[in-house]
Amino acid sequence: MIVEFAAVVPFLMLSLALVWQVLLLGITSMYASHAASEAARQAAVTPDDAARIDEEARKRVRSPWDGEDVMAVEVVERGGAHYARVTMDMPVFLPGMSTPWGVTGEARVVPEVEPRGSVG
């Protein structure tokens, strides 16, 4: 009985580690997507203020995912449209322990327009 338990424990630990890593991937992906949406919203309001766009994206992400060395925010142009792109380093086993792989979230920037009939 004890021998079987000792033989199974490494497999259980490996399975637990794998589930934990998949959970970290999901959380990182969620944060990247949410930060990209916030960056796109801010880019629609203040398209020329990159610092403000970065600040708004980082406000919506918890530490340690929002660190300067972990998260990058940029506005890119593709196919005539602008997109907010947020790239986060993928953590390994513990948030804050980064890998060379990144998780990217993108959201389209929809520019603000004047309402119809406004006097300008």
C-alpha cells in the first residue's frame, strides 16, 4: 500500500503543477486582454498621450503582472486601423517568475467622433 502511494505521488505532483501552470496562463491571458481593452479605450480618447494609455492599461492589472519589465503596452497600425497591443511575460510556477514567452492581447481602437448635428 505504501509503495503504491509513493509511486503515485510524483504523478500527482506533476499533474498539480501542470494544472497550476495552465491556470497561470489563463490569468495572464485574461489580464492581457483586459489591459488591451482599457488601452484601446484610452487611445480613443487621447490618441497622442502614450503615457496615459500605458497608465490606464496598468491600472487594470494586478501586481506582479503590471511591472515595467513584465508588461508592454503599444498602439500599432495594421490594415488602416489602430490596435492597442499588450504583451505580458508568461509566469512559470509563480507570478513574477517570467519566461521568455509572452502572452499578447489586442483590442481595436475605435476613434471618438463628434455626434451628428453638433455645431463645430
